[in-house]
Amino acid sequence: MRIYLAIAAKSNAVYNAYNEVRAFIAQDESRPVPMHIRNAPTKLMKNMDYGKGYQYSHSYDNNFSPQEYLPEKLAGTKFYDPGKNAREEELRKHLRMLWKEKYGY
């Protein structure tokens, strides 16, 4: 395990995305969670359309649904950008295949 970690490709892309999200949250007002991803454990919540229209990703090709998870005013915002190394370039290609042009991968 230690050898694998020592020789694994290194990247700070996730760390950078995490910091970008934290900075964004600190300066921006809170926004409502989209209705389709809200949990609906009660009949009242179901009647209020919590969870309505949710697409279970595992029911789709490649276990992926292109539904939006961010609040409406943030739709299409990209925080994560894969680094410039061989493994993350493969990840970039995969993200481009999944999201098409939405995030500019």
C-alpha cells in the first residue's frame, strides 16, 4: 500500500476545487437545494414535490444522469478542473464524454 501511494500520480486539483467552493460559499448567500434532490421521507414532503423528477444515475447508461445538482442560479458552474497529468487527462476525457460541452472539459 505504501509503495502504491508513493508512486501514485500526484495532483492538487481536488484540493483546489475544495478551496474554491469554500471561498465561494463564504462570500455568497445560501441557495435552496433543488427540489428533485431533496429527501422526501414524509407524505407532506412528497406532496410538496420533494424528490420529484430525481433521476437515479444507476438506471442510466454508464451509471450517469446529466441532471443538475446545484441550485438554479449556479447551474453549470464548474469547480473541479482535472490537472495536467496523464491520469487526470483520462478523467477529463471521461468527464467530457459524460457532460458533453456543459463544463468545458
